[in-house]
Amino acid sequence: MSSWVASAQAQDCDFPLANLPWGCFTRVDRPGGARIGVAIGDQVLDVREALGYGFLSSLPASVHAALRCESLNEFMNLGHVLWKSARMGITNLLSSDQRQLQDHHKVADMVVPATSVSMQLPANIGDYTDFYASIHHATNVGKMFRPDNPLLPNWRHLPVGYHGRGSSIVVSGANVRRPMGQTSATDDGPPTFGAVRLLDYELEVGVYVGMGNTMGERIDIAQSRRHLFGVCLLNDWSARDVQKWEYQPLGPFNAKNFASTVSPWIVTLDAIEPWFERGPVREAGAPANLPYLVWKDDFTFDLQLSVSIMSASMREKNIAPFEISRGSYRDMYWTLSQMLAHHTSTGCPMNAGDLMGSGTVSGTTPASRGSMLERTWRGTEPLQLPDGSTRKFLDDGDEIILRGWLNAKANMPRIGLGECRGRILAAK
């Protein structure tokens, strides 16, 4: 199936008709707050505007009301059946064999260039939980800090996670201020307070919760698809020197609370489903999971992920961003469904718009490591950049760009998650 939006037909397009990710944006020519939209090629369908002209009339009133909101939370809370109905209706509007929208005299009000809008956070993120789901990342970090015991006994039995800060999540393109923090050159102190020196990125996949659960009720892993709305790219910025000093005995705190960046578009699991494969992958001899973490139809997907860097000097010299890492989400040990099932196993209530991070996505090779901590092996193997500079960790002015995509396959075009960008500003 093709779209009448010409740019959606390009082979390297992230947002063909098969994708249709959801997001929120503002328009300078339409005052009144954020609007819900769908990306198609290099254009954005303004859903509120389309509703105003009478399109999508077959959808229930509850969907119309939710899609007129300034965030996706109400729509997310409607559930999987209505998500699919809305997706089908928008697919029909944008399909090349349907002419009612493309021939409408006000089509330019409803389908606008992506460059003309300002992307916002797609949802009001009430709670954010970050997991630690890559066995390769966990082992690498463990070898650095606990060489005799890199992987703790519980790790293969449950998806380890911690509660992060929803208040410091920003959308792609927002600058990130280098934090101040308490650090110590030795394990036993004394500490000093100042600008963080070991600033890092983390390549992650985020997943938004759609329909939540009642407090005291668990979400069965086999029902996870009904509760998971879609995925995005996530950069969980980290202050490694702060983390080293503070993380025992309770784990990350200030090292992780100052900023996390998400890509603006949410790619639904319905869009990704053609790429689902049986998962997760387990090594020989891995312990069996407890029953609440087992689902015969559990899935993973070969989402390609890359990290690029652009220094201030590279920008000045018009040097293109330099790729420093590439890996696949398929290498993750724990699945999205297992994360949700474990998170709610105590009866913890999840709400529409809550965000879960996968943890750093790292593979088996140095080039597939998803953080500077691993990529430079704690700073002992600096990276050489095209402008002649080197990096152990991030400098002021550095911009990190995450990208994610699923390669084309039989009868399906390539689809992507877009970009997740953030630039480091000096501490103050």
C-alpha cells in the first residue's frame, strides 16, 4: 500500500504509510496549545484539523474527544481496539487510492511540512522507570566495577530497574545542561562538588504504557500487548563520576535525574508487529524464568540502532555527524512484555503515558556498545573524531544523535523511529 504523500515513498523514509507514528506539536498559525498529529513522509497530518473538516467521522466520539486533546494520554487510555480503529482510519485517509483528503480544497491546512511545526513531548509522562535489560551492558559495566562478580545473582531472574524522574524528560532537540554534582576521586572520599566530568549518553528504547491497571491488580504477561502503546528512542543521560560515588547501596539518584531525551514520535506496536520474532534470545544454561515472566508468544524485534556524535568543532567545519555505535534491540535479554509484567507483579498501578526505558542497548562487539562508558572502556580507549579531537566522555558542545529503524522485508518497507538529539551546554 502506498501513500499520495510523495515523500513517504522514499526508500530511506522513516515514516511511510506502514508506520504512521503519533506525536504532539504546535503550529505558529494555529494558536491554542499542542495538537496531536501523525507523521507521514516529511509531512504531518494535523488530526485536530482533519476532525474539524469532518474526516474520521466513523470513529467513536470518545476517540474524537481524545484526539482533540493536547497530549496523547486520553487516546492511549482508550485501549488497543480503538488504537487500531484510528490507525485504520488514518491509513485510509493517506492511502494513494483514497482521494477525499488529497483532493480537499483545505488539504494544506491538514497536512503540513514537518519543518513547519514544533514537536512537543507526546504525552504527559507521570512516571518513568528505567530498566537494565541488556546482559552485554550489565556484564561490561560489572567487569569495570566488580571484575570478580560482574553479573549479580538476581540479574538473570528478573528485569532489574529503578524509578527515574518524569519531570526531567525532554523532547529531541532540547539542550542538556551539564550538571553539577558530588564526586570523589577515591572510593572512600572525601568528596568535592563541581561540574560533572564524566558525562555520558545511553542508547535506549522507550516504551509508553497505554491502558493502565488498577492498583493491586497485576498485568498478565500474555495481556501485555493490550497495555503497551508504542516505542521511541531514549537517551538516558548519565553522570558517571556522580554515579560511581552515590550508587551504593540504593542505586542511581542524581547521576540520572537531570535529563532524559525522547524522540518525538511514538511508533506503535501495531506498526512494528510484522517484524516481531520469537524472543528473547537466551544463552545455553540460562535459568528458567518464573511463570509470571513466561509467555509462549513473547517477542523481540531486530530494531537497528545507531549513535552519532557532532562536536562543536565539527559543526563549525560542516563535518557530518560521526557514527560511534551501531547495534540491535534483538540483543536484549529481557522483553518489553517481561518488563511490564514484572513492574506490575506487586500490583503497582501503571497509567497511560507512563514511560519505561529498556536500559542501555549493547551488543557483543565494541562497535555495538551503547554508552561512552563502554565504548571507551571507562575512558581507557578514547574515540578519534573526524575533527582530530578525541573523546573519553562528552564535552560541552557535543551533540548526540540516536537513530532507530527496521529494515525493509517482504511486502514491508523500511520504517523508522526518527531521531533523538541533544546538545550539551556548559555547567553553571
